[in-house]
Amino acid sequence: MSHRIVWGIVGVVAVAALVQCSSGTGKSCFVNADCDVGFLCKLGTCVARDAGMPVPDAGPACTDGMTRPCDGGCQNLETCSGGAWGACTASCGAGRECVADACKCTASACPTGCCNGDVCELGRTDLSCGSAGAACAACPAGQHCDGGACEGCNPLSCPGGCCTGLTCNVPSAARCGGDGGVCMACDSRADNCAGGSCKCGSGPACGAGQQCDGGACTCTPASCPSGCCQGDQCVTPSFPTCGDGGVACAACDSQKTDRCSASGACVCGTTGAPCAAGQRCSGGQCICDVASCDAGCCAGTACTPTSAAACAAPGAACMACDMFVSNACLPTGQCGCGTGASCGAGQQCVGGQCVCNAASCSNGCCMGAQCMVPPNAAACGVGGGACVACSGVTDTCSPQGTCGCGAGAACGAGQLCVGGQCVCNAASCPTGCCSGDTCLPGDTRLQCGTAGQACFSCGSPMTFCNDDQGTCTCAIAGTTCSQGCCGANTCFGFPNCGMPGACIACDTVQNDRCANGGCSCGGGASCAAGDKCVQCRNPLTSVCSVQCIPVASNCLPCN
């Protein structure tokens, strides 16, 4: 350790002691002058001087060669010379000076060399070349340091340009750089070089995915081959914004698509395309439902306008209408005929109207637009013809659609159908007489009668039938008799009974009528002598009958 350093350390310690003990006993000192008045320096420490002790000579202020810190920063020191402290000098050493209380290598401190950080070097080697206090630099490969400067093009020889080999170039878009650095060619994102950097116009070089065009940054297919252009920005496709190859980004319809394809198109799932009109994209599939098809019906996944061939409520599955009873799809989504509902059973839709015809009502008959099946007496017919009402001579309709009486055919002339039977009566045979169920003219001697009464025979050839009145007339005397003549002028009728031409006068006690050309009691034989023919009521059954009873007897009368 040098003498200067030792004394420096001692000086620092001494100053610290002086600061710590500014007066009084215990203060550090080198000489008496370091102590306050009334104190002496003994063995490096100020002690109080006795009252009777003579004042010593102050002697020198310091010992030659001693140093002590002084103001000025950078640990500046004062050095003792000739018993007195010298000027405050910097301690930074050669090649450096104190700047802002720090030792720095500067041009004034290192005028013939170069600064390697805060160290002043000679600046004459290939790895550390420089002068005038500039920063030391390594010469490019193949160049050597000559007099503090590298040969050829370098930061020292080309401070305002850039180097291509040994050539210093004025900065341009083709050769851009500065401070003697290596020139770099600007790409399409810049159109000029300023301040050693590629620029677009007056601004910085364009960003990724952009191209400099006329001094402005733009997005083009060339600058944005894997994305799409949103204004002048190149955007990576991300649904719902899709595109590719630098085309303008497209806003996808989230109802019809759900992702971007590899080519940047808006698509639904793996279909490779957006969903069609009337569809929406759900779970990667194009579907048809009421949300996507509110003006039609769904034929599978296709939205179809409603018609008679494809009819349903909005978004429901399409159904084909029965074209026999319908010809349209109503706004309610139901099949209809014209503007109304579909035709009913036994009808056909023709020209928007429900009609009954042979095609719709083959097993019945048509009463207006209604098909009557099965046919009945009030509406009889088949094959879709007009219904007829069975009446008068008929009361039923057969399965073949024809009117009949009961299970048979229609009644003939002069008959009416009553209870399923053809009968002759006053209504069916008003101008003739009825022989059983047959209506006869009632104008012959053997079949005489009128107003539908039972035909009767006038009997004797001497009579004929008065067809205007339905009575028999005696031809001999011109007398009109209801049953003919049994004598010249005697009508055939009780109490005159017998065959024509042979009248018998009946006993009215034993008889009450004619029967079989003779006298009769109640239609049977005449009562025997001593009996009378009367009408009696049976007391048990209350039934009245004509009986023969003894003349002296009585019975319960019927009246």
C-alpha cells in the first residue's frame, strides 16, 4: 500500500473524527492547530490544556504528503505540501473527468483515444478503434484500425448513411440504414428511408398485413394473403367476421352460418355454404322450422311456399292435400276447397266449390250438394243422381236405388202402399171397386161398385150395373136394387132373401139377415121354432154376438 493511500485513509478517519468531535476532549487531530482554543493535540487526540501550561507553537498545518477529502464530488482530495493543504483536485484519474459527481470518459478527458464505457482507451486496435473521445468500436470483418478510424465503410466513416460492403450509401427504400450500419432493403410496407429506418410516407413502416401505397398504409390481397381486410387493417378470420386472400372482410349472418371455412367463407357447419332462404344454421346443420320459415312449410329442410301440394302451418312439415276434396291451402295451414274447408264425405271439390256427383256419391243419390247414403224412402237413388222421394204407391227404397212397396215393386194403378203392402181403397180406386187388392172399373154386372168399395155381383141376368152409382138395376121394372133383383119388382135384400128370380120372405124373429141366398141369423142358419134371433153381450167377456135364444128368454143387451 502506497504512502499516499495510507495517508488518505488516515485523513478520512481524521476528518470523520473531527466531524464527530467538533470541540472538547476526545477530538481527533494531527497537530495542535486541529484542536480548538484551550486544547492540545496529544497522540492524535485533543486534550484540555492545563491553566499553567504554556501555549505551544502552532507549528505546520499538516504533514507533507497527507491527503484529505474536499468539496467537488467524485471523492476529490486536498494534498498537504510544505505544511499546508493544497488545492482540491479530482481523483478520477487520467482520461476521465467528474461529471454529475461521477467519473466519466469524455472527449475533453480522452482527446486522443476512444471511450469504452467510462474507460479511456487508446483506440488503435481492430477490436477497439476510435478517437476524440468517441465510443470505441470493433472494425467490420476484413477492416483494420488506422489512426483511430476503421478502413472502408463504418460508423466512423459513414455516420449519415449505411454500408453495403465498403460502400457508404445515402439512405433510400432500397438501401436503408444509418450511422454506418449495414444497409437493409425496405419491403412493401415502406416507400422511403428516414432517420435510418424504413418509413411509409412521413410515418413509420406499415404493420403486419399492410402495404405502403402512395405514402399510406393499406390492406391488399398481396399484403394480407391469409386474412381479410377490415378497412386498412389485415384481420385474421374469426366468426362472425370472415374472409381470405386480402378481400374485404364479410360480416356473417349468424342465422344462416356459424363459422368461417378454410377459404374464409361464411358457412354452416361442414356444408360448405350458408343455409338457403327459409333455413337457419343450428348445431352445424341447416334446418327448417317456424323461426326460419314463417311464410311457408318445411319439406324436409327446405322452406316451401304453401299450396294444395304442400300445405301446413308456418314452419310445420308440409303435407299434400287430398285433391278430390281440396284445391287450396288456407292461411291457417289447413287444406280447403276455394276459401272454405275441405269437402265432406260424398262431395268433390270442383272449381273451388263442394259438389255432389257420380264420382263422389256412387252409392247414394244427391240432394243438392249432399250425398244421401244409404238411400231411403225420402231420398232414393244411386250413382250420384238426383234423389227422389218414394210416396203413394211406394214406401221403401231398395239397395239398387229404386222405390218399392215393402220388399216388392211399386204398387200398380188403383193401389196405394200401406204398411209395406199394396192395397185397393177409396183413395187409390175412387171411381171403381176393389176386388181384393185390385181396382176394377166397377161397371159390370159381375163386378159392380164405386168409391173403392168391394166389388159385388148383381146376380140375375135381369140386372145390370149402374156404373155412375155403383149399384145394380133391375132390368124388368127399372127398379134400382143394391144387390140385384129376386123378383119382378122385389129387391134382393133382407127380409127378402133368395136367389134372383126366387125371393123368400124371412121370419124376422128367427132371422136378422140374408146369407147364401137364404134367411140367416147372424150369418148362420135360421133359429128354430120357439127361438128368437137377438144380439146379446157375454157377461164374462162383454163381447156382443148374434145368438138364437128361447123366445121367452132375455139376455144382456149390447146397447
